[in-house]
Amino acid sequence: MANFFKVNTKKSVKNKEKQRKTVEIKKLDLNGCGVAYCNNKPVFINGTLPNENVEIRLVEQKNKYAIAKLLTINKASENRVVAKCQHFTLCGGCDLQHLEYLQQLNFKQNKVIELFSRTGIASSVIDVLPWQKPILSSPWGYRRKARIGVQFDKNSEATIGFRQKSTNQLVAVKSCPVLVEPADTIFPELKELINKLSVKKAIGHIEVICTDTALLENFHLGKSNESHIKLTLIVRQIRAINEPDRMVWQEYAKKNQWNVHFQESESNNKENNKENRGSVNTVADLSYRLVDDIQINFSNTDFIQINQQVNLAMIEQALAWLMPQKNDHILDLFCGLGNFSLPLASKVSSVIGVEGVQSMVDKATANAVFNNIDNCRFFQADLNDEWLSNKWAKNKFSKVLLDPARAGAEFAIEQVIKLGISTILYISCEPTTLAKDSQLLLLKGYRIKKIGLIDMFSQTKHVETMILFQRNNEI
């Protein structure tokens, strides 16, 4: 009988190769990892920067590249800074804390340029990209929503924190400087609380959401906005919480002014109907503010922009770049909760927002009603399928805004082109798909009028970009 064996492309590192090697870091890859070369093979070393001389140990060999661990920095880059977070070398949340902030922005801009080049966009276009001033916030204390992991060892001791780099294990976090206050220092308090619970392992994870909102009564009465930070915790229970543990949570919630909700599997409740089992309850009393006193209401399961300061600046820039006129009819694709649609509505004749998930459409519609906006309507459609036959698509749109997920908007763009819309504002959270979608628009006669970085996630490799496209005859 014949035996078949799977070829293993992962080569063990020989003892000789395990010895220290001294290398020069030539560049950063697209993930912010330093790249050196050994025997003409690229070696990736986390935590290193270009022009550094470092000692490494190879830990993994593959056919076309190797991975190494940083041992010693013999010569540091002039752009190296001391990481602010004590957990930076272990935690997988941040990638670039060791790189000076302005150089982080250069890295992100160069990442967009490189991906444009790889896609085949002509160098004559790339060399003259009309880069605008980037949208920035404080590089620290900006993240208003995060999922905190909880794991237990064999002695039921809890680890509270975030995943380590490239593993599913958690780093025991004491503080996180990218989180908004007071969430940044919540970890020791959570650990103390969990140690008091009678059924610790019923917790799956804890989601924290910080919202800076106007008091609702002031909003409705037309009074000046009185803002405050509300810290909401959603405790994911894999088993129903018992009453003593609920009392412990209530004690800490009162002491720390937390808003605590328990998100339990409906299957924990034996009285539920079978068709409801497996779903989870949501928290729907959350909100944040936009320009012109617009309030966006959402639940903890909804997507929101993580960085509130950047989100406000991003909306203002979108309005400035689109230059909305009173007779404009705007199409907002991938509209979510109305983050762009509702601010646009007061500037134009009408806005049509389209989203793939019906529950988001319902909430966006409710947000329009809540804010007394009557010229903005929302519809559900699969934007990765044919949608031109929908009645709402028959409107004569003058401009379109797209804010897709990381998968991009290729099919939606193909249909937008068929509508003959001359002005397209594209907001991207993934430069790889942005490059592909931009190439499609350029081939169809559009030109890039403006492009700018949006630094939504400082200290990380993640890049967001805003691009304004117009047809040649419109420039």
C-alpha cells in the first residue's frame, strides 16, 4: 500500500543558525515589522526599525523567508522612542509604539503608496498624488471601545488583558495608554472584582465602551450640551450569572460609576423558545455626538468608529471635500448608523443611505427620527450584489460617499460608475482593497483630486484613508 506524506515547508533551524547573528535592518514591511537579509533571504524581526544594527536569533525558517527574535540593539535608529506601554513587547494590540509618531505617519503614507504601486497604478499618478494634511488626534487615550479577554489557569486565577502577539494567550494587562480614561486603568479593578466571584469561569470576556454624550434632556430642550464620560461594561456570560455574583458587580459598578450589563446566551434561560436559543441580548442605551448636535444611538453589537475625535474631524473633512450644495442628492453606501448621512442631510436636498444589515437600517432610520431629520432615508441592500434595480437607485444622485468594510467596494463601485456619478468620496479602512478599487475608478476616467490619511488607530499598523475622485471633465 502506498504511503503519502505531506511536504513540510517549515524547516527546523539548525544549531549553527541558532547562534546570534548581527544584521542591518533595511526597511519595514507593510505590517511594521523590520526586514533584514541573511543569505539573500528576507528575515522578519518584530520591534526593529530601518538603519538599526541588531543581534537576532532565527526561530523559524521557511522556503522564502525566515522569522527571528530580537536579542540586542547595537545601534538604534534616530527615530526610535521608548514605548509608553509596559506591555508593548508582548501585547498584540499595538505595533509601532517604538517608532516616533511623525514617522508612524510616514510609514502609513508609504504603505498606501506601495500598495498603489503593487496594484499597477501608474507611477505618473502615484508621484503626483495630491496628499492633504492628515486627520490626527492625540496618539494616546483615543480608543473608546475594546474587548478585554478573561482566561483562567488550573488554579482558577484570572488573567485580564489582551492577546499576545501571534497567540491566543492573554497578556496580564495593568493599564492600556491607548484607551480613553477611565477605561485605561480598569484592569486591576476588574481582576480584584473577578477574584470575589463565586463562579469566575462563567465570564467569557468583558467589553468596555466609553461614550462622551450630551445629556438627553438638554438635547431635547435645546439647552447647551453638558458632556460627560459614561463607562459601560458588557459582561459576556457563558453561563447565567447567580445572584451573589450579580451583587458583587453591582457593588463595583456603584463605586466606580460603571454602567454594567450582562450579555447571556438565551439558551441559559430554559423558558425561552427554541428558535431564540443561541442568540444574545444587546445593550441599546448607548450614544455619541456628532456635529450640529446630532446624536447617534447604538447598541454594543453595532459598529462605531473607535476614535471619537478623529471621527468628528473625518466627518468635517468629508463635508468640506464633498462641498454639498442645497440641490445635491447624496448616495451614502455602507452607511451604518448614519454617521455621515445625518450630518450631510442638513446641507443638501436629500440623502439616501444604504446598508447591508436590516437592523442597522432600522437604527439609522430611528436616528434620523430622533434628530428630527426628514430628508434622509435608509434602505437595506446587499451592496456586493446587483442593486441598481431597486427603486431608491433610480434617484438622480449628484455625489456618492462610500465607507466600506475591509473587503472594499469593488462591486458597488462598478454600479456607481453605471449611474454616471461624477463625484465619489471613498473612505477606506484597508489600503489593499483601496488600491484595487482606486485602480478601477482610474481606468474608468476618474482622477484623484484629494487624498489624505486618517490616523484612526495611532501606534498600530492600521491605515485609514480618504480619497476624493472626480471625472476628468469635472476637474
